[in-house]
Amino acid sequence: MLAPVVCRTWCAAVVLSATFGATAALAQGGAPPPPNVTTVTLETQPVQIALEYAGRISAYRNVEVRARVSGILLSRNFTEGEPVKEGQLLYRIDPAPYEATLARVQAQLQQEQATLERREKDLERAQELLRRKSGTEKAFDDATADVALSKALVAAAQAQVQTAELDLGYTTVNAPISGTTSLDTMDQGSLVGTTADNSLLTRIHQLDPAYVNFSFTDRELGELRALWDSGRADRPADGALKAGIEFGDGSVYDKEGTITFTDATIDQQTGTIRARAVVPNPDLKLLPGQFVRVVVKGVTLKEALVVPQAAVMQGPQGPYVYAVDAESKAALKPIELGREVEGGWIVEKGLASGDRIITEGVIKVRPGAPVTLDAPAAVSAPAGDAPVKKAEAAANTETVQ
């Protein structure tokens, strides 16, 4: 009966011995080795600034197709919502009344022309009689006045013919521009007029190219002008800023536009300046009323430092990074950030070209502590764990025995 008790006592002694051994080994291990970090060396380089704004798509042109003469709408010669070409026949208005009017004024013109021809001959005879002393000056003057009157009546009749021809031409309504049609506002067989409330037939929207409208603040405009005036930034070679388009789902439109308009005044209600870009839209992916993100491109800083986002930490006093000095020690550097660009943020103050910045392993770094540069991110077990594991292995082995 004593054997099991002796065995348990002996095993407990072995475990305690192993534990004390592990504690001693951990104490003898000393300070952990410097953390492994990855760094990048900052260098000044040209950096493109991308400015993002909320934008809205609008048609390049919106045209109302209206009747210019009144009458019965005989036919519609297009499909609603489908593209049409400039000059394509859209509607026909009953031409019969206008054909009759044209025939009447043409007959009146012929009548006036015949009267003019007769009076011109009368004038020639009156002039000949006056030359022979057989006629009177009054007869000559009357003949002259009759010819002038007939010429005026002929001109008036010609104007009436031209008006009638125009009215007859207006009975066929053609597309003034190429674009996409909207719904009809007048059904076939309706009586259309020429006033604002009864002349609208449809609308045509030219969607290629498309407009994208957006606004920016006067402060941003002042910053850009300051960069250009100081020579810190270059203008685009052609002088026109470009506009990229991003959709609501984050996808990027595959064509860039050109900013063609910037308002000269500030909107008093919003305090912003309106701008507009023209964007190619051959596949009609941009629809009027659609909200998008506008990315203004073309502003390039000649020399700038860009710090990666992974290197930037946030403290009570603001953002900071860890730089590595010549002795491979970490130094905390407060920084002042500028705009976000591709690859990180522009550094306005706090860093210089040639500084080595820690980008990986920052969480383990302490100010003034040494670091191991450019080591793999996946590190073996931390210092201090190995002795404990060895002691546990020995205790397990001895316990099994």
C-alpha cells in the first residue's frame, strides 16, 4: 500500500523540480531580442494629387421637340426610348390645310406677277407717248406708281408663298439632334398646337458625350492656385484637368473626361464653385441623374514625400511614425499629413528625404529601443517561451517514467 504513495510523492517532486528549473532558465534568458521590422526609405518624387467630389451625370444636350404648326398628328415614326439620328423623321402632321394654303398663295403670286407685267407695258407706252409729246406727265407718273405698287404686291405674295412652304414643311417633324427619345406627350390622332401647353411632342437627350457636374470649395481652389503660383505643382500639358468616374459600387469607369467649365462665381446657398466635365459615353453607361464620384486628375507636385499608411500611428498629440536611426534604434517622429494619395499620405512636416520608416512590426517597437531591420514578418516563438517549453517537456518525460 505504500508504493503508490511513494510514487505520487516522487512524481510531484520531479514536477516541482522541473518548474523551478524553467523559472530559473527564464530568469537567465535576459531581455528579449530586438523586434524584427520592415522599413522603407523615403525619397522626394513627383506625386499626382487626385481630388474627389460627389458628381451627377446630365445629358450633353436636352432638346424639346415641339410642333411649329397646328393640326392633327397623323403618325409617329420612331420607337419611344430608342436612339434617333439627326434629321430622322419623327412625326407627321396633317398637311392638307397647308397644301391648300400654299396653292392659294401661289395663285395670288401669279396674279400679281401678271398685273406687274401689264403695268410695266403701260409704263413703257406712257413713257413713249411722253417722249413724242403725245402723252401727259400725269399719265406717266400714274403708270410709274402702278408699277411700283405691283412690285410691292408681288414681293408680298412671294413672302406669303415662302411662309406657306415653311408651314407645309413643318408638318413633317424631324429630329434636330442625334440622341435618345423620351416618352410621347401627344398620342397619334391628337390635335397639336403651337403654344407652350400643347406643342410638346417628345424630348431628345444626347448622351454621348455626357456631362458630369460637381462642386468644390473656394479653399481648395485657393490651394491649387497657390501650388501653381509657387511652382510646387505643374499644370497639365494641355492646360485641362482630367476627370475620372467611379460608380457607387466602387467600380471605375474606363474612360476619362475633361473639365471644360468652372464657374466664375460662388454659389451663395452652398458656398461652392460649380464645375463640369465632358466624358465620352459611347456605351451609354452614364445616365442622366446618376450619382458618381468624380476624381479630378492632372495636378502633379514636383517634389513630395509620401509615407505609407501602414507606417502611420495616431497618438494624443496627432499622427506619428517610427524612424530608424544610424544605430538601428527606433525614433518616434510626430508628423503633419497632407492629402491622401496613391500609396499613402503626403508628409507636410516632420520627415525628410532619406528617412527610414518602419512599415511592418510597428506594434512591437518602443522609442529609443533597437530593432532588427528587414527581417521576415513571421517570427519564431518570442524569447522567454523556449525555456518554459523545454522544462515542460522534461517534466512530462520524467513523469512518464
